[in-house]
Amino acid sequence: MAEVVGFSKEGRIGLITINNPPVNALSRAVRAGIRAGTEKGNADRDIAALVILCEGRTFIAGADIREFGRPPMAPHLPDVCQLIEDSPRPVIAAIHGTALGGGLEIALSCHFRIALPTAKVGLPEVKLGLLPGAGGTQRLPRLAGTRAALEMITSGAPVAAAKAKDMGILDEIVEGDLKAAALEYANTVVDRKLPLRRASQLKAAVESPTLFEDFAKANARRFRGFLAPLKCIEAVKIATELPFPEGMKKEREIFIELHDSDQSKAQRHVFFAEREVVRIPGLPDDLPTRDIRSVGVLGAGTMGGGIAMCFANAGIPVTLLDMKQEFLDKGLAIIKKNYANTVAKGRLAQEAMDKRMSLIRPTLAYEDLKDADLVIEAVFEDMTVKKEVFGKLDSICKPGAVLASNTSYLNIDEIAAATGRPQDVMGMHFFSPANVMRLLENVRGAKTSPEVYATAMKVGKKIGKAPVLVGVCDGFVGNRMLAKRTRECGFMLEEGALPWQIDRVIYGFGFPMGPYAMGDMAGLDVGWRNRKAKFDTLTPREQKNNILDKICEMGRYGQKTGAGFYKYDEKRNATPDPMIEELIISHSKEAGIARRAISDQEIIERAIYSMINEGAKILEEGIAARSLDIDAVWLYGYGFPVYLGGPMFYADTVGLKKIYDAILRYRDLVGAEYWTPAPLLEKLAKEGKGFYAR
Ligand code: T1G
């Protein structure tokens, strides 16, 4: 295996070159190589300065995350950084690509830092539930100021080279060949005898006496539920209070605490799951796929418009079809407003908006879809309509076109049977708002060809989605599990809970909103229509639980009507409505259910464990191939808190035996038709295993 760190000399400059593809992560061998190169350079009297740079596409992108969870092995990164900073000879970091995490910490321990204009630097450890653990929380405030350090470290967001230079992180932006520029810079440092600038010897400026409290308060919503951001603030504060060595000791203690936390284990799991989920088990990564150079979207409504934006954002031309000009006009106006809002927020340039709008071509003619490589229908959720649409597409679209339905629960196989090419038909279920939510459930039909669903996974990734391959069943993965949470919450309303208690608990668990606030926002009539459509499939108790029907029959559809489960003021601020409380209490009486106090813990268990049990069934049925597919669906489509890792990872954290025992309790309380342990969950629980540790 090629050497991961090389040492060479160019005149009086020693070059430490790292070559550890794909991202030059700081594996043990890389840490040892950097240490050896630094020691070698300092032992060589002919060497006047050292340069650290990388081969490949980027400077060091951080510690090797794959080493986490195992006993740390020397040389430890903080020690390697200290060796660099203590070097009597100048050490220059030459940065390209993304210097992230430990990579930036290596650079911060150097005496000078130069970078290409396209380079970025960042400390994304907080996204892994960690904090920079090799001096980042102590050196960055000293170099860039405390407020800037707080923002960089708690957001984990990369900073472009030019801004990093303005912040004092970089000394020089260099053009052209980085190595040549680094050698020239190093020779200049030596010729001018520039003093070695050691960050640890600087003082961290505190821009205001209440900086830390103000920062924590201003970001409370963003940090809600997370442990790491608050610990990052604590560590940066320490940099302004303690001498550097003491600060480093504290940073290490906090790093270890976070590293061992369930939250960091969950967030590290999510990091790898997000990359693994696009790989389809049993299919080679390089399976040929179809080129998607043009897309057709049927339906210019909320979903169709959002889907069209997704492809236009990726530079793929879209033909947007609807049946009436007024629908097209309305749809395009909404798309334009969405883009204009982004431009107004400074997140999109006007010319980029114009370009994207130009890529969306409205039409009333099916004929205009004939050359599209992919067509996605987002028309009314009615099987008759879907079959008619796919029959037309089958007659118009070119051979080899992928024909996809955005249906959220209708049977893809039945839709595919309306065509003569079921192998080219699948589901591509976007989540509303389609131009925002990352989840894309790619639903493979029984006859969908692997090439087609591999194409959908690839194009999903290209448009910035988190694509998950799922099988055909009612609600696929996400909505099928959500239906269990909805059922249990509905039962708990009958048994003694109120909507605002359930919402508080589910929000406190980490979801962006509770189910009833969410229903009021989405429109209760949507759920009401679904309930009526499926009424015959419901159990007698579910049929009789008509609290939602009663609310909708009063015309209370939620925010859009000023009242739903909550009542809303003109600014759409929600207030619990005593009238709803009365309605629920009288419903319980009519149903002959004696109301009781329901604990927050019971609400969590019945809402979340019911989903986990359904997830186990989904795995058994092969609707999802892996637990990480289910986790990805809930992380990217429903706002499952990332610091819990997704429902299946969370189940392992809680322990399947504990969940199994709770399911048995609820079987006795609620009934076996709702609470029977999935065989897979029972098996794993009895074997002391988990969904991931099988
Ligand atoms: N460790 C191990 N593997 C990594 C890795 C890392 N740090 N970063 C990426 N990979 C793998 C990734 O799993 C994938 O593998 C391949 O590289 C390409 O990644 C002490 C403790 C650098 C912006 O958090 O943000 O330093 O799937 O698909 O889209 O304070 O990777 O091909 O087998 O993402 O071009 C801090 C994480 C670590 C950076 C490139 N650093 N990485 O994005 O490629 S903690 C990070 C990224 C730390 C110190 C602390 C991105 C990228 P495979 P990719 P990309």
C-alpha cells in the first residue's frame, strides 16, 4: 500500500505530503506520518521550513470517523498538533479542497496557513455530536476572535477561503499550483525571518461581556435537544478564561464525554447511513443507469411545482404539464415566488433564479413529454386517474423513459399494469414541500427493473435528495409507520390525554412539531379524506374514534381556517381550545372510556414503539432492505431527531428487550390487534441483540 505520508526536500524546504484517499482522513498512520515528518524536518539542519500539504482532491478532511468507538491509538492528534506548533522552524499549511475538523486543527497549529481561492475550512465536529478535540476550540478563538469561533464551531459550517482570510484563519490566498506557491511562501517566510505565530500564545478576544449568554439564547431553537453545541460554547468560553494548557485538558475531557454520548453515536451513525443508503444491497455500485437529461412533470400543483424546482435546481430541463392554462399559470407563479423569496434572503442570485425559471417549460400537451428521459406524475391521489395518466404516458413517451408516480401510498404495481412497460415504472415519492424536504422514497414495483430503480437512486442523489429504496405496501415505509403513531395518539386522546400534552411530549422528544400542530398546519381535511378513503380497513375502535371527523365537520381544518385542534390568531399563533377539550371529553364518555392521567413516558412509548414495531415488520416483509433505510426515511422525511439516529437506531439505544416488554404491556392495555410484538423484534430482544447488532 502506498505510503500515506511522504517526506521530501525542495531545497531548504521540507515537504510533508499526505496521500490517504478519499479525503486524507487522519488515520493513525497519517498522524504517525505527520509526526515523523515534523521530527525529521526539525532534525535536519539543512531544512529551514516545513510545508504540510495533501495529494488528491482535498486537504485533510478530519479525523478518521471510522476509528471512533474504538480505543484511541497514539499518536493522538492533539499531541501531533502541539509538536507542529512547538516546531522551532516555520511550518506552513497549504490548503486545497476542504480542511475540516482535525484537518483544520492541524492547520491551526501551523505557524502560517495559505489556501487556494476555492478552498474551504470548517470544524464540522458538532454535526457528529462532538467538538473539535485537537485544539480547535482553544486556537480558533485566539486566531479569529470568540464570536466567529462560536459561530463556526457550533454551526459546523465551512467558510470560504476569502472569508477565512478576513477572519484571520488564513494568511494568504494563492493562485495556480499550490505546491509551487507553498514553496515560494515558505522561502519568503525564511528570507524575511518572519516571527513564528503560535495561536496558543495569542489571547482570545471576547467581543462583549455577555457574548456567551447572548449567543446561547440567540441560538436556543437551533440547538434544541442537542448536547454538543452547548458543550462547544463551554469549551470556547474556557479558551477565554484559562491558560492554553489547562484549556486543552478541559477540551479533551469534554470531547471524551461527547464521544461516549448516545447522541454522538447516533450522529456518527447518521453520517455513514446517509452515504450507505444510496447503495442498493445486492446490486453493484457501477450498475449501468439511464441518463436523465430531461424530465417531464405532470401536475403543476404544490407537489408538481416543487418537484419541477428540484430538477431545475440541478440544471435539468423540465416540461411541466397540466390540463388547464390557469393551473399552469398558478403553478408557475408559486414557483417564481418561491425562488424570489430565496433571492430576497440572499441565498440565490437573481441570474440563477432566472436560469432555473428558464429551465421549466409549461405545456398543455402530453405530446411535449415524448422525448423526456423521466416523467413524474403528481396528479390527484386517485387510482383511476393515475391509471389513465400512465396509459397515456405509455402511448406517448419514448422507449426507455422512466415513468414514475409521486403517489404517497397507492399501489405501484397496479399503476404499472396500466402500461405495457411495467419494468420502466416505479414510485418516486417526494415529501412536501418537495423543494425543501430531502427524503425521496423510491418505490420499486414487482416488475421494476434494477436499472430503473438504480437510475432513480442516482438522479435522486443528483438533485440533492436522500433517496431510499422501498417496496410496495400501503404507505410504503414512512406513512405506514406514521399511521401507527397516529392511531396510538388518537387512542390516547380517548383515554385521557389532550392534543397539547401529546404535542408537547412529541416536540420534547425532538420532532419539529407535535402531531396535532402538524395536522393543523398541513390541513386536517387531508387526514380526514385519507381516513374516509380507508374507513373500511379500520378496526371498529378506529372507526368509532371520530374526534377528527367531528372537528372537520365544524369546518375546522386547522391554520387555514383559523381553527383546528388549536385556535389561531391572525398571526397563526396557536392556543389550546377549551371547546376541543370538551369535545374530546364528551367523546370519551360516549365511547364509554374512563379517562385517566396518561404519563409523558407512556405517550413516548406508544407513539414511538408502535412505529418501531411496524419498522420490524417492514424489515421482515422486505419492504425496506435494511434498518438504515427506515432510519433515513424518518430522519429526512419526518424530522426524527438526528441525535437519536432514527427509529431503529433509537430502538437499539433504548434496548429491544425494554421495548419488547413495553409492547407486551400495551398488548394487555390496548389489545393484541394493535400491540403484538413483530417476530423479528421478539427474536432480537430475546437474543439480546439489536436491529444493527444482529
Ligand atoms: N473519516 C472517514 N471517512 C470519511 C471522512 C472522515 N472524516 N469523511 C469522508 N469520509 C468518507 C465517506 O464516508 C465516503 O466514503 C468518502 O469518504 C467520500 O465522502 C479530532 C474528532 C469531506 C466534504 O466531519 O464532510 O476531525 O461512502 O461521499 O460528498 O477534532 O466527506 O465512499 O466509502 O462525503 O465529496 C470531522 C466529514 C471529523 C468531515 C467530502 N470531519 N466528511 O464530501 O464525499 S471529526 C468531518 C465530509 C474530527 C477532530 C475531530 C465530506 C467531505 P465511501 P463523501 P463528498
